[in-house]
Amino acid sequence: MTATLPEPIRLAVDCMGGDHGPSVTLPACRAFLEKHPGAELLLVGQPEALTAAAAWPRCRIVAASEVVTMDDPVEVALRRKRNSSMRVAIQQLKADRDGNAPLAHACVSAGNTGALMAVARYLLKTLDGIDRPAIATVMPNQRGRFTTVLDLGANVDCTAEHLLQFALMGSALVAAVEGNEEPSVGLLNIGEEAIKGSETIKQAGEMLRAAGAAGQLNFFGNVEGNDIFKGTTDIVVCDGFVGNVMLKTSEGLATMIGAFIKEEFGRNVFTKLAAVLALPVLKAFKHRVDHRRFNGAALLGLRGLVFKSHGSADAFAFEMALARAYDAARNRLLDRVHDRIVATLQAKVGDAGDNATTVAQAA
């Protein structure tokens, strides 16, 4: 297993991003620091908005004069707001012009997703062998664990090669954060049979099976939407259009079920009494489906660790995103993704060489 990074682990935090800005990010940072004595934070934003954190231990304020709003077009974030808190936070992941090491091991922002992906990709670039970054997050399953799903919206149109890359990156993520060195991978489809799905999905299935046979990943096969919550596989791979629709549908369903339960228990005095008796069960249920616990999506495939928090996250949810970024950095997620991609590329080169030798011998 790859050794963990020595402490301190330093995170760059876009304190101005999201729907709430410092009113949420600063309390979250304070709570995170109390629970992670091996962490340091670079608090990026307008200094006058961050004065409350000026004397905090293991913190340093990094000034940024602009803010990328939730409705700013990507072009504005990329070309006009060059000193935004989002951009400055991501820049902390880059070595400086003199070749000095990056100041931060990972970056966390609750800002505009499209802008964050665009700025991160522009500044950091993608790893060799990765065509497109992907957004990955975890969802609760019936086995009491989590299912990692990607892509969740970074790439609407994907090729079979992209889906293979997502599987490799997702495997590295689960290995790093959860300690599962051989996580199972499922390809999201409309049925389990290999003959089902679009041509892209069929081709992706063939490539994933070949990668599994070569020992590059642990491919389970096709899975359906309900398998995400059953916990059939550790990882589920899909294109960003399907993934984003699935994620938003799931969040909406969880909210609706919670509202229905509250409504039914509040109908009359008898149901309210039943609610009091069922309170321990209701609290346990709420905890298990609380989406805030799973906040913090990784932007995989970049030459730096960037984590996206929900824009509407409260302090608890943003703290969870910080913790997820900390764990990923501490367990060298970036190195693990790189190693898996390199191994796959080398295997392809080897296969190409074997095929060339076979053709030459036949001639």
C-alpha cells in the first residue's frame, strides 16, 4: 500500500464560494481544525470577510479580491476574475515559477461547479493518460457502506475510453480513502446482460472486461440503478448526464420521503404520540440518509486534488468536504490515480508490441 503523507496536511479553502460564503465556511473550518490536529488551512478570500479567523492556530489567510458567484458564466471565472478566491485557492496546488513545492495538498470549494472544473482544468491540467476529469462522490447503500459513483456531471458525452478511465480513477479513490485495494466496479446500464445498452456502453463493457482480465481493476459487470443503493459494487461508472440526473433524483427522493414521514406523524395527536415513541428510530433513519454526511465530490484526473462541496452546504456539510479532502491527500490519492493510469498505459503498449510481433512473425 502507498504510504501516507507526513503531517501536516495543508488544505486551501475557497472561503467565499457557495451560497453562504464565510458564514458557513469559517465555522466549518474551525470545527475541522479541532478534530484534525495534523491539518493546516489556507483560508482564501477577501481579508475583511475573514478577520474572525486571523488569530486561529494552524491557519493563514490568503488574500483574493474577487468572488466567482454561483451564476457566473465559465468565461467570467476563467478570463475576467483572475484574482477570485476560487482561482487563488486552486493556484495553491501548483509549484511556483522557481520550482518550489505547492503550498497546499488539496483544495476545497463550494463554488460554481462549471467554473470550478474549468478553472481547475486550466490551471492544473489533466494527468497523462486522462482525457477528461470526472466528478466522483459517495452514496449510502443498504450494506451500511458507501457506493462511489462517477461521473456526476463533468462530462455529458463520454466515449468507452472515458468510462474506462473513470473506472480506474474511481478504483484509486476507493483504495486511497477506504483502504479497499481491489474495489469492485460496475458499469451502469439498462440491464445486466452484456448485449444491452448503447454501442458506447457495450464497447465500454468489453474494455472493462479486458482490463479486469489483465488485473488492472476488479470489474463486476453491468449494474442497474437500484444496485447503487443495494451496494452491489463498490464503484458505479456512468457518463455525466446519467450520473447527474441520478444524483439529483436521489436527493429529491430522500427529501420527499423525509417530508412524507414528517407529514404523516403530524396528522393528529395519536400520530404525534407515535412519533415521540419512534423518535430514536427516526433519528437513526435521518442520520443514515443525511446527504450532508456524504458532501465533498472529488474532481478526479487533474494534476492536483480538488474537492467540490454542495453550494448550499451548511457548516456541518462543508466540514465533511474538508475531511474528505484531508483523507484523500493524506492517503496520496493523486499518486494512486497516476499509478493506475500508468499501469494501464504500459499494458496497452505491451499489447501493441505483442500484436506487432505476432504480425511480423506471421509475415
